[in-house]
Amino acid sequence: MRRVKHLLVAVAVAAVESLGVQGAAAKGFDADGVVYDQPGQARLYVRPGGSVVYDEPGVTRLYLASGDNGTTTSSAVRPAVSNSPDANAAQPAVAESDGPKAADGTPMFLANGSPNLDFYRTAKGYRSPEGYLESRWGMSRSEVSRLFPKAQPEQAMLAYASETAGLKTLHVFMFVDDALSAVSILSDELRSTGDQYLADYEKLHSLLVRKYGKPRTTSETWSSEFLRGTMSKGASLQIGFVKLSSTWMTGETNIQIRAEAMGARVRVQVVYASARLMVKQADDLAQKDMQGL
């Protein structure tokens, strides 16, 4: 169960960073649910009632909630920035011409920089032209099973052991409402030193750069700047002094590679996640975290 939870948390963090929140950190539980927050910047959190809120302080708020009929309702508010009489009037939703777009042309952001709600409103039976290998976002478990017959059920997911770039890996297919929403590729190599784990990360990172180009974001987060340079980066990684990550984005896919300490090992992981299903994925994560409470 703990390993599965780690996979789900990594997907949620990758989704948040795809919105431009660099260095987002999982804060755990609070009164509202699971919080991924960078103080003073943007945040995504999930309320136990089944709603997801994206909030950039002083700029915009996006609220998504599942209705009784399974539909999604939403509202976006941009605070007034003028003293004019109509300063508090609703602002028109103007789509941003530049920036990430879905395959059908729907932009992820509006002209004012706030998330475009239509990007996350996927119709029933949604099927993306993008995905992981032969799979496509929105495929059902049975469809993915036919494409990957080695994949076995694993707590409402599908998983199989394989080899990626010469590394032993565990592939996990994640679903929300029986629609493929993310794929995690987790290195299963057991190394004796942190430098070896770092080499695995750098190998995969280099291959992703060759395939997708320069990362959209790159993060090297130290628990304290005083620790930087006190030992090799690999040793610091294994002890937990530093976390590494980079993200890429295509029209409908977030791609992230992460490396961070997990017990005596280092978790090296690549996550492919549906950009259009990531809000539903975050909501599903909150529901799973609350099971048994």
C-alpha cells in the first residue's frame, strides 16, 4: 500500500508542477485535505467533499466539484485590479493564444494567466491522441490490458515488471473512472551508493532530453543550502538532503522525472500523466488517502 501511495503522490505533484508551480511540496493532511503548496505562489488542494481548488493568491481561483449526476461544475473569479466603477464586474474568459494546448486546440490557460476550465472538461468517452507507448489517455482497463497482456491488477491499477534503458523497472498504469490517466515507470534497481542512483537518474534524464528537448522546469531542491557541497550530490540524494526533478509537456501529456530518498534507497521515477485528467486524478488521490480514516 505504501508503494502505491508513493506512486499516486508523485503523479499529483507532477500535475501541479505542470501548471507552473516550481518546487511544489506535498504538505500532507490539513483541514481541507491533501495540499500541494508553494508559499506565496500557487497551490492545488483537494477537499474531502470531492472538490478540487486551484488558487493563485491575488489572481484567480478555480473550483471544481462533482455534481449528483456525475458532471463537473466550476467557477473562476479574478479579483478586481482597478478602482473603476465596474472593477468588480466579471471578467470575460479569453483563451490564451500561446502556451500548452489540447489536441483539439483548447488552451490550458486563459489570457489573464488563469486555468482554462474547458481544458479540464472532458466529455464522456474522452480519448486523447496522446498517451504512453500504444496506450491513449482515456482508455479503459480492459483496453490497456489487451495492449499490455503482462500487466496484472494492482489495487485498481495495472502493473508489470520490465526493463527500461537497461534498468529494471516497474510500470504502473493508473485510472480514474476507468479512464487511463497516468503511467509511472519506477526504477527497481537496488544500488549500493547514492552516486549509482544519481547515474541512473542522469541516464534517464538525458534520454528524455533527447526525446522531448529542453525541460519546461528543472528543480534541485536542498533541505538546507548549508548542506550543498558537503558531500557528493549522489550521497546527498540518498540521505535525503536534495531532491531532483524535471518536467516536460506536450499538448495533453505531462512528463516528469524525479529522484528522491525513500528509506535507504533512492526512488528514480518517470511519470507520464494526462494533463486534461489531472484534476480528476488529484481528486481520486484524496479519496484513496482518506480510505480507512
